[in-house]
Amino acid sequence: MKNKTALIAMSALMAALITVATIVISIPTPTGGYVNLGDGFVIVSALTLGPVWGTLAAAVGSSLSDLFLGYAIYAPATFVIKGLMALAAYYVSKILFRAFHGRRVISLVVASLTAEVIMVLSYFVFEYTVMRYGIGAAAGILPNCLQGAFGIVSASVLYLLLEKAGIKKIIPTKGEFNHNDREH
């Protein structure tokens, strides 16, 4: 039970970090969204907390930042999109880590890239259909790609720093993906 309590606490902490990282640098885009640094933490949450708790932290933290920044209309979409990003980052990283025999950097970058492609495409579809921007939703692709690039770099650097500091080992969850399966 202690492990589950710690996992819940770390998930809440990660959600708060995602919210703050998203709010600290928030640059509005022409389509009504904004470029931010929260995606790095979205990806790291999945890689450090696993697919369930990391996804929840990513979805909740990102949605809260939409609410706090006045983008409430985006909050439900953000909840789903950031959750999908976290899930994708976790599973792609897990598969590639094993396929590349423990090469963390390759699996981390490709997993982050996959998550960011999901983000760019999902916000385009949301803005095209739900927001009814039509082809005008394409104006958000470049800013979202820029946000994605920030996310890939920040997730990679942050995760490798946390791993080097041993932070990943705070909450070892039974049966969950562990980047330390094979060291090279």
C-alpha cells in the first residue's frame, strides 16, 4: 500500500509540474492555442510513472494549464491528446528500448517524436472539426511543431538527468517498464 500511496503522490506532483511548465512559458498562436514547455514533462511523466499514472498526470496537468490560462475550450481535447501522447511515449519507448538492446537515447527520442506527432495531428483535427477552423487549422501546425521540438529536446534532457540522478528508482512499480533492464 505504501508503494501505491507514493505513486499517487508522485503522480500529483508530476501533474503540478506539467501545469507549471506549461504556464511558465506560454506563447499564444494564431489559432487560439499556445506554445509551451509542458510536453517535455508530459513525456517524462509516462516514462517515470508508467502508462496509467503517467498518463493521468499528463492529462490532468495539461488540462489544468488550459483552464488556468483561459483556454477552457481546449481542456477536454488536451486531456485526451496529452494522455495519448503519454501512452504512446511509454509504449514506443518500451518497445524500442528492448529492440535496440537498451539504447536509451534512441528509444527516448523516437518515443518523444511519436508523441509529438500525435499532438500536432490531434490538435489539427480538433481545430479543423470541433473548433470549425476548417483549413485555417493548418495555421497551428507550425507552432505545434515548434512546441513538439521543445518537447522532444526537453523530455530527452530531463529524463536522462533524472535517470542519472536515480529519480526513476524512487517508485519501482511491479511489472512496469524499467529503463534499467539492460545497461550499455
